[in-house]
Amino acid sequence: MRVFVGIPFVDEYKKNLKKIKNNWANKLLSKIKWTQEKNFHLTLFFIGEVNEKKVDQIKDTLENVSVAPFILQAGGGGYFPNIKRPRILWVGTKKGYGECIKLAEEVSSSLSSIGIKGDDRPFKPHLTIGRIKYAHLKDNWKELLKYLNELTWPEITIDRFILWQSILKPTGPIYIPIKEFELK
């Protein structure tokens, strides 16, 4: 079973994602796999393939994560690895950046205690808008970045995180919540 831990988003965020896609999908020559609104989330920790027994351990250990609810507001954006070789289009966090990092660190520490090691790269809270399969040289990536920086996102309260199963399909991934954890 392929699993990850993340923060779900409210409908207002899904509407902004749809707005970005509607405004930019036909303006770009690049091949982009846009994030589906129903799958929009902020990944805190990608675990990968585990068996059912390990999932039970993961659920038990995540119960111990203790972080207070916090305010998050998306804002800005960028590309991984960079604007010259864009592969991932993302929106950043204007408010709640430090709190997201703290939550991700708590999740990581908790999972480490049961032998699940995280990525060596520092965690950077972001919302993936799309995966760029082929970047066309004529696309105006700076203009898209300007658009993302001008887009207004509402402040939302983050009061939970979810352990999800990810089922990969040719039409795109399907995310099934396994267990929800309240922030406290």
C-alpha cells in the first residue's frame, strides 16, 4: 500500500486551483499534468510502499503528534527545481510557513521512531499545482509566476492532517483517507 501524510484543503483553495488551470492551461504550450481539485493537499511526509501491519504502526505513532491548530494562507509560487528547468509548479505559504515546518518535523520524528526515514532535503511547505512533463521554450514562466504572486488566497485554519493511501491509475492518482488526526 502506497501512503503519505498531508493537510487537506477547503473548497476555496480548490476553486483557486481551478482558476489557475482555467486561466493558464490554454496559454501554455508545455505539457502539464494539473493537480485534480479533489486531490489538492499539502504533503507533509511521503512514506511510500508499506504493508498493512506497518500502516497500523503508522496510525498509532501519528496519534502522538502534538501541534496546535494554526492559520495558513497560501501565496506566491515557484518552480522546482527552478524557473529555467521547471518540473513542478507550486504555490507557497504566505502565513503558517513555520507552523507547517513544525508539523512536518513532528510527523517525521514520530515516523522515525518506527523506522521510517524521511527525505534528506529540507522540508519546504508548498501546494503542487501541476507537474510539468515537457517545458516548452516559448512559454512565459515569469508571467505565470507574476500571476501566482497576485492571486489572493483566504486564511484557513489547519486543525487536522490525514494519512492517505495513494492508488496510481493511468488517469491520475486516487487518494483515499485512511485516518484523520486532529491537531491539539
